[in-house]
Amino acid sequence: MASPTCKVLCPQCRTDRILVITTRPLENGNLLRRRRCQDCGHRWYTHQSREYPLPPGAVTWSNDQPTVDPVVFSRRGPKPGGRRPGPVARGTANGAAVLTEDDVRRLRELAANGTSQKHIAATYGIAPATVSRIVNRKLWSHLP
Ligand SMILES: [Zn+2]
């Protein structure tokens, strides 16, 4: 029977006698590990993803062997800029949005104080037409 754990092997000599020297959390919640081979002394980094819950139905069992459905698995979360079914989320919940709600409030404030829409567009890295639509409440209409 296969080992239930996925063993880390030395990329140089393939031994499994590996020491973890340091473990550091990354900003995105993943882990970075510095490893050292006890046999050949090779040092390298490994990267471990943060654990996250799988959606219902993602795992099926057959002969005591779990399989993760790649289709269900891929639904585990919104991809940046990816297409998702269902209604389009508004504002910052929409992955395509460049602006935050604070940006929009500030942007409308600037426009109200007489800053040109062209200047605002350059400041926020968006099209002048977008600024116009935000100021005229065609976009971000759910914000006061
Ligand atoms: Zn080694």
C-alpha cells in the first residue's frame, strides 16, 4: 500500500532524510520552507499552499483512495479577472474593479471640487470616460 503522506525527497540524491531549517509564512498565507538534505548537504526551498476548504462533492472515494474532481476543485474560489457564473458583483466584490470604494468617494470629491476628469483619470489609471460615468453615477451607483 502506498504511503499516505507525500514525502519530500532531496532533488539531488533522492533521499528522504530531509531537515527543515526554517519555515516562514508568506503574505498570501502560504508557507516557504528552507530544507537541507542530511545525506548530501543540498539546500533548497519548498513552497506549501495554505489549506483551504474544498467545496461539497469535490472528493470521491474509491477503494479507500480519494480523488479530487478537477471541475469541482476549480470552483474553489474566484480567480482574479476570471469569469464566474451568476450576477456580476458590484464594486470591489467584482474582481475586475481597479478602484476601491474609498477611491470612488475621493474621486467624486475631487470632481466636485473642480479637478478635471482627465486629471483624475490619469491619477487613478482609468479612462476619462470611466471617470465621467462614475461622477454621473452610471458606475458605482450603489455608493452615495
Ligand atoms: Zn541529498
